[in-house]
Amino acid sequence: MAGPVLRAGAWPAVAGISGVAVVVGGCGAAFPAAATVLFPICFALLAAAAAFTLDEPASLVVDVTPTGPVRRTRIRALALLAPLAAGALVMLAAAMRGLALPWAATGLALAGNVLLGFAAACVVRTRTGEPGATAGTAVVLVLMAPSLVPQVARWVRTFPAPGAGGPSSDHVWWIVLAVCVVAIAISIRGRSLPRWMSSVP
Amino acid sequence: MTTALAPARPQTGVGRTTFVALAAREMRRFVVNPVFLFAVVITAWWTWAGRGTAVADIGLVNAFTAIFLGGFGMMATFWLTRSMRASDPVVGVTPVTLPARTAALCAVAIVPFGCGCLALIAFLHFHSASDPAYGAFSPSARIAVVAGQIVVPSLGGPLLGVALGRWVRFPGAALVLFLVLWSWVSLVTVVSGSHPDSAPVAVLRLFAGFTFFALHSDAGGVTAWRGSPWFFLGWQLALCAIAVLVALLRGAEGRVRTRIIRALAIAGVAALVMLVLAAAGGFTHPVTA
């Protein structure tokens, strides 16, 4: 069962965006002065790649098969290894180039970015068969908000830049991870809305 | 006595009326697009919030206008263009050709271009062109710098979105391109900071739809980099023309296709010439003022 479910995934999108993320992150590793700008963009791209893992063009057929959403989502979650591996590759390249990044916090940010993209896709998947574009865009805009609106950066940091003041990104990512786990658990059980809202009066 | 009358060309009038109607329709769809509305609101807020505050260099302020009106405008027109794909079986049998519909979509870029013009006027009102934050450029070059950083990206971004929407099927293409362009501009700016005298680095820095011409120096003052702002404007406008022509090429047939390809070649050559002139003109070395 896992094979066909995985084969039907939007692999060109996941692999393509992960590839672009590796190139962007690789440039960050090659030019350390640009790393603090390029690494957050690289991680945002990986979050977008994660959002495409649940795309199902044949959802009208697939959604009525006996394989439930929990099992299908669990199998599709294996595809998250692609963006995670891409992120790990970029971090390895940065470490080999001697970049002084807080590696534990960077790893947590990578996991948080990818899980956020996946959680957003899970939530949007309850409404549409191809949540990638919508969820990916929403997640990228949220992740890039500190760069787009400098006032946001005073309160929230999504990437652990070395030596920067302000709040730690770790707190943000631990909270995001917890919220994502809850959102995924609720959405794959088909409860996109509270019970009182889904009932017809 | 008989009078010979030249035959009227009713098709031209009908075609123009159809185009105006289509363009108005697309413009109505565009102005209510939530992404574009968000971009306009945040650009207005950003411009208003920056009034009266001293800036280290103008590029850091203008980059946000380019990101919102240009980058977000690109995503909005990409989705606007793609949204018609689902109705292609119906729209495809109407007597309007695909290039005509594409031209109507391209006309939508007038709206963000107008917003960019307003943002430029507001910027010049709040940050006078005699401000030292502009760097060592002449008064006319300063206007060219801000026009190239605010107005032309507001036009080029949405046009690029239409071209992308016509040719690329992947729904996340605009988002990925937006991040790639952002990465490119960031990367070449950082490299220019460390190699300000290098001519190849200057060409790389100008090889984009948006570029910084001056940056605040850590030692004090503003360092103006190599390159001619006026020729860079020409390069940007040539890129806009290329985006329109590439978008129109989709679905074009016969003589129209031949003419578009010919115009594309001319625009490509013009863009190349402008890029070379932009890199060769202006200051030949960085100037800190």
C-alpha cells in the first residue's frame, strides 16, 4: 500500500523545491556574509516543499477508498525525508565551511519549518485535494514575515542568527512544533471544524 | 457622380472594444485580489511609517516597496492568469484569441504601476532628493535610482507573473521565483559589498529586476556603487517588454507569432546593450559621500 501512495505524490514539486532550497542554502554556505539572509529563505523553501507532500490530484477517487486519512498521511509523511535531507545537507555544507551557527537551534528551526509546512498542508487537505500551493504560500509568507516587516522581527525570530539580540527562535519553534502536532492530529481525523460548527442547524 | 469610399475596418474597432472590455474585467478581478490588496496596504503603511525618520540609505527603504508591489504583484497576476485555466474549455471557444486575453491581463499591470508612481511621489515628499542618504549621485541620477527601485519593479513584477502563469503549470512557481529573486539580490548585494571595485560583480549586481545603487558604510556616509542608474532603467524596461512578449507568445499563431519572435529578438538585444551600458556607465569605482 505504501508504494502506490508514495508513487502518487507530487514528487517533482517536492524534489524541485528542495533542490532550489539546496542551491540557495549552498550559496549561503559559500558566502557566509549572506548566510543570515539565505538560510531563512532556504528553510522557507523547504517548508513549501513539505506543503506539497500531501498533494493528491486524484483526491475525488482516493478519498473514498478504504485507506483512511491517518494511514495515507502517515505514508505521505515519509516524503518529508526529502526536505529534511536537503536541509541537513545545507547544514553539513555550512559546518564544513566553518560557519559559526548554533547547530542545535538551527536543526530545531529546520524541523519546525518542515513540520509547519506539513501541518498547514494537513489542515488545507481537509478542504482540497491539492493543498500545496495554498499552504506553501501561506507558510512562506508567515516564515518570511520577520524579513518582510522589520517590526515583526523585534518580537519573533524564525532563524537563530548568531550574535543577534532579541527573543530566541527556540521558544517559537517549540511552540510551533506543539501546535503543529495538535493540528495534524485533528485534521487527519477529519475534524477541520469544531463539532458544533460542522453540524447543520 | 460616384464617390469611392475606403472600406471601413470594423474588425479593428471591435477588437479594440473587446480588448478594453477584457482589460477592465481583468483589472476588476485584480484590484480585489487579497494578495494585491495586502501589498497595497502594507506599502502605504510602510511609506507612511517612514515619514520624518532619517534613513541610513534609501535602498533599504525602497526594497520593501519593490518586494510588496513587485513581488506580491507577481504572485497576484500569476494566480490571476492561472485561474483562467479551469475555464479554458469554455473561454477557448470564444472568438477572442489567447494573445488578446494575455494582452488584457498584461494591461492589469497599470494598477500596480500607478501605485508605484504614488509611492515614488510619497517617498520623494518624505525623503527629499537632496538627502545625503541617496549617496554621491547627481540630482537626476537620484531620481533614476528611486524610479528603478520603486516604480519599474511595480510594473515588471506583475508582467513577469503573467508570463509565468502563461508558460508554467506548477502552481508554486511564482512563490519559488519570488524567493529565488530575493536570494539573488541579497547574494549579489553582499558580494558587491566585499568586492565593490569588481566590474564582473557589478554586472552580476545589475543582472536583476531590482538592485541597490548605494549602501550605508560602516565607516560612516553612504557608498555609491558602480553602474549607471539611467541605463539600468533602460535594462528594466527592456525586461518588462520581454516579459510581455513572452506572455503573448503563448498561443500566438502565424504572422503574429513571427512578429512577436522578431520583437523578442530586438528586445533581447536592447536589454543586453542596456545591461552593458549600465555596468560600464556611472561611477567607475565606489564613491563614499
